[in-house]
Amino acid sequence: MEFDPADPAPAPPHGSSFALPVPLAAALPPGPALLERLEAYARAAQGAFAPNTLRALAADSRIFAAWCRAHGRSVLPAAPQTVADFIDAQAARKSRATVERYRSSIAMLHRAAGLPNPCTDERVRLAVKRMSRAKGRRQKQAEPLNRPSIDRMLAVKTPERLHRRVAEGDREVPLIALRNAALMAVAYDTLLRRSELVSLLIEDLERVEDGSGTILVRRTKTDQEGEGAVKYLAPDTVGHVSAWLEAAGLTSGPLFRPVTKGGRVGAAALGDAEVHRLYREIALAAGVKLARPPSGHSTRVGATQDMFAAGFELLEVMQAGSWKTPAMPARYGERLRAQRGAARKLATLQNRA
């Protein structure tokens, strides 16, 4: 599912011994049996799930447990009516995608405890259907950053927070501006999600004689087992990456890293939450006018739309964005397809377009 959650899942509490976080023991019925099952499942599942999945499960379980305690309901096992009532309550103030995630986490929690899944009950299905009819199933799409916007943002060399400067011809460029330019250029060429973007490694970058390059993406949202995918980088993108790496003195490790106010480059990878913040800051500095502020998916949406506008086929776009099904890229390009559809052709024949 492609979205930037309205309420991202917080990290599990520090010091937790569980590989798979679960609600607090106080939320469980008396007796150690359920807690032991959850602990056993956590040990067995260690390393089997992405970190974001674990964070979401931990956060969603706490939210469900707190709601159940407040309403005098059992968390494990939860009755189907409890889950249905919980969905109705959350749907009144949360997005459909978030509530769907809650339902998935409740189902996973029951599987971990070896209990029947209440989410398969007809009452829960009807609650979800009720929510979908009230809210609609259409998700809000990230505001696209198309190529003209990207070019304007790449030209921004003086964001408000200046860091250590690096000579570029007859002028000096802040180190952070070089990092930001490389980040945006790579994001546009690869169509990567923000978590995939910040996981890139310098040693997976390969340059080609014509100035272009490729980079290995070791793991994506749709490739949790790490088969990997190789993405193309245009010559101008390779130039931005090379300028950043040379100025930062980097030869291995994470490609994109934080930079301190004093111009010190961090050793760890840039946090994925920083990506959409940087996009918003740079778009504002570049004077890019958008209906809504950009998000971490904006380069992915913009590149997809530019590919459709250039006449590329759906399968080509799916390959570029590592999509397994056509639903999401087709949705990103639906306005362009409407402009090229039968209604537009008819209006042209009637001299109305």
C-alpha cells in the first residue's frame, strides 16, 4: 500500500526484549499463557519482518489495547464485535488506510497468540465496508514533483541553514546543498520510496563510460527477501552524486547521510523521515508552487507521470518503479490518460479541444 501515514507508527519502547513487540502485559487477561505464546512467536519471527512492520504492530497494538481498556473489552482474545466497534470508532477520526492497518495488526496479534482471528467475522467485514462507503476507498495521492520542479529545486544552492561550503567553479556551494541535489536526482531517476532511498550504499554504485551509472537497491517494499534490483542513473545524476561524495570525502557506507550545522557528515544513514522535510524546505526555497507540500513519495509520483507523458507503456513504468501490479502506477497517471482518452479525441474531432 502506497501512502505516507497520517499518524506514523512510533518506535517500540526502549529496552523491549521482544523481537516482535506486543501490548503491555497489563492489557492481557490474567495468567502467563498468552504472554508466553507471544514471546515464543517473537523469538520464532525474529528477522522475518521489516522494521517498519514491527513498529506499526507495536504502535497499533498499544492503541487497540488502550481502547479496549477504556471500554472494558478484552484485548486477547478480542470478540468480533469488539473489533467492529473499534473500527467504527477509529474511522470517525482516522484515515481509511490507517484503520485498515489497525485491522491487519489485530489479526497478526491473534495469530501470534495462537487464537482465532476475529477479523474474519462478518461483523468486522461490515464495519470495514461501512467505513469505505463513508470515506471512499480512494487514497490521497502525494503531490508530484515533475521534472520542471526538480530542475528548479536542483538549482537551489543556498538553503537557509548554511553548512560547510565547497568550491564549485567560481563560487562556493554549501555541502548540504550538494547532498540534497544528489538525493533529489537519485530519487527521481530510481523512483525509490524514501526508506529505500536512504538505504542505498556507496559501494553499490557503478559508473559507466558514457557518464551514466547504475545502483543496486538491495531491498524494496515489494522485495523483503532481498533479491535486489538495479536502477539506472542518468549522467547528470551521477554528476550530482560524485560532487556530493567528493566534497564529503565518502567512499563507502550509506550514500545519504545527515550533515551537522558545522558541516560534519554523519556516519549513519539519513533518516527516512528527513526526506519529505528536505523536499518541503527545498521546494519552498526554490519557489516551487504546489497544491500541497511535497512528501517522500513526490519524486516517485512525478517521475511516473513524466514517463506516461513521454508515451512509455505501463509495463515499462512498472519495471522502473519496481511495482508488482499495475494499480498504483496506473493511478498516478490517470489524469494524463484522461487527457488522451476517447472523450478528448471526440472533443478534438468536434473542434472543441
